Amino acid sequence: GENVEQHPSTLSVQEGDSAVIKCTYSDSASNYFPWYKQELGKRPQLIIDIRSNVGEKKDQRIAVTLNKTAKHFSLHITETQPEDSAVYFCAASITSGGSNYKLTFGKGTLLTVNP
Amino acid sequence: KAGVTQTPRYLIKTRGQQVTLSCSPISGHRSVSWYQQTPGQGLQFLFEYFSETQRNKGNFPGRFSGRQFSNSRSEMNVSTLELGDSALYLCASSDRGNTEAFFGQGTRLTVV
């Protein structure tokens, strides 16, 4: 089955710096790659996602890149703010008919943004 | 639109007991997935239901089971509870044609 590795497990940056989190996946059939943010005691929330037919996607300060050949994808957060502090999870999925069947998650990255 | 609702929010059970958790998806969503979240293992997929049929199952023992009703609400059952079953159980719903999975707040299960 699919296996997703996520690095680093913890990341501490100064406010205003950039943060990069990297994930690799094993199943070349995976075609959907979401990133979730989970604040302490809250539910995971989707912040950005990318499909396998796209190499990069951007949404304000957040961007995701995908390298299908190398089977890795990365989350980039620019101009970090203290409210970006949370656990970030990457995931991979094989979707069919537009629906998720199963998300395989990385172990998560605890991002701390120091003011 | 109301979000994904899970009940109860917190549960304490004794080893050997069984437990049933409930998940009400966003109105109109027919796919419901369940995940177990622990500090050591992260988020692990349990199973997914669509139109009352289990489409996919993760690598969990048979003590973990689920079902989905005609109104898309789903229940998850764990029998013969073990201490290691203590976790946050999350369900997520999604809509056919839309890949985004929306998570509920979770049920925190503690087995003592």
C-alpha cells in the first residue's frame, strides 16, 4: 500500500521567515495530494491541495510543488506569522470519479513561528 | 451548512468493553471515512463508506468495524477494547465529484 514520509517532524522559524515541509510517497498511482493544518485541540483543515497533472499551486502565502518523477511534494509558507503555528500533515490518495477513497497521511510537522 | 458532527466528544471506557462512535456528515455528502489519530502513529485510515457500502479498509484488526445508514450517517464500533485503542477518532466526509475531505472535531476515546 501507499506510504508517505514527512520531514522534518519539528520546525521552528522566526516570524517573517519561510518554512518548507517535504513529503515523499511510494505509490505512483497516487494522484491527489492535500495538506492539512491542525491547531491544538482542533480538527484538521485543508489548506491547499494539488493533483498529479499540476506541478505547482499557489494560494497567497502558501504554495505546494509536486515532482511526480521523484514522487515528492512540498509545502512552502512564506512570510510566516505566529498564527501559522500548528501541526501540518501531508497526504496522498488515489481518487476515482472525483471522490477520495483513502488518505494516507505523513506523521506530521510541528511548526512553531516565534514572534 | 453544518459541518461534520461527531458524538460523543469524549468517552472513557474500560478494557474489554465495546464502544460505538457516531458521525453525521455534511448534508449531501455520501462518503464518510474514519481515521485514528495517536501521537505515535499519526493519522491512520480505518475505513471508508459510500452509499452504505464499505469501499476501502485500512490495516486494523476485525475488532474495528463500521457501517453507514441510508441518510449517510456512519457509526464505528470497537469491541473488546484494549489500552492501545486510546486515541482521537476522526471522521471525514466528502462529496462525489469533490476530493476535499472535511473533518469532524473527533471523539477522544480513553481506555482504562
